[in-house]
Amino acid sequence: MKKLHVFIYVFISSIIISNARGQSLDWNLIITVDEKIMYEGIKDVRIDKKSRNEISSVEAIYVPGSLKLETSYQGITDQDSLYLSFTYLGYDEKNKYFEYDYEIILKKPWFNFQFMIIHIYNMDKKKYRRRYQSHKNKSFVYDLISLD
């Protein structure tokens, strides 16, 4: 009988703790950089909330197909801007080290999509400068595919 009481206590405590933290986010997301699915070399993944007077960040975990936030943002207003920020690093075909920092504007309705694919193209690559000539002054461009 004592084991049953302990089990019930632990079960109810876990429900209370998870509700107190707010609902976590597990967003179905795939990120590609220069036409390659990113499965390694991504670090410092976070969602930044920028309002008029402050910037706050929530760390995230990305694996292909999932972006997870352990905590949720409280009090997001229509005036707040959200960004997906991360660093991608590695070595190219010539064994030369590279590091790219990205900040992608997120629209609040996107979180309601069943899944989303973000394609990022680095403009330091000749192939993408030709393809996206109107964006030559940017360091990268991106496009989105979603199912809502």
C-alpha cells in the first residue's frame, strides 16, 4: 500500500511540474544548408524573442525533423519578433574550415504547421549568387516549404 502512495505522489508531482513549466514545443522542422540536410555541425540553436526594449532567448535542440524547446515563451505579443538563430560549422571539400551564423525570422502562424522545411543558401557560393541575383548583398537567403 505504501508503494502505491509513493507512485501516486510521484505521478501527481510530475503533472504539476510539467504544467508549471508551460507547454514545451516540439516542431517538425528540417533545415537544409546549400541543398544538404543538416544533421551535424549545428550549434547554439535558440529562439530569440525581440521586443521593443529587450531580447530574450530560449535554447533549443535540433535534430533533422525536430526542433525542441524545453520551455515555452510566456507573453508573446503581436509586437514581438521571433527568430530562429544558430551557427553552422564544418569543413568544405578542400578541408577549409567554415562557420556561418543564421538568424531567420519566424512568423507565429508557422508554429501551427504540421511540418516545415527551411532551405538556406549561402550567397558566398557562386551558384546561389547566380540563382538569387536580386539578393547579392545578403549573406544568405532562405525559402520555406510547409504543410498546414
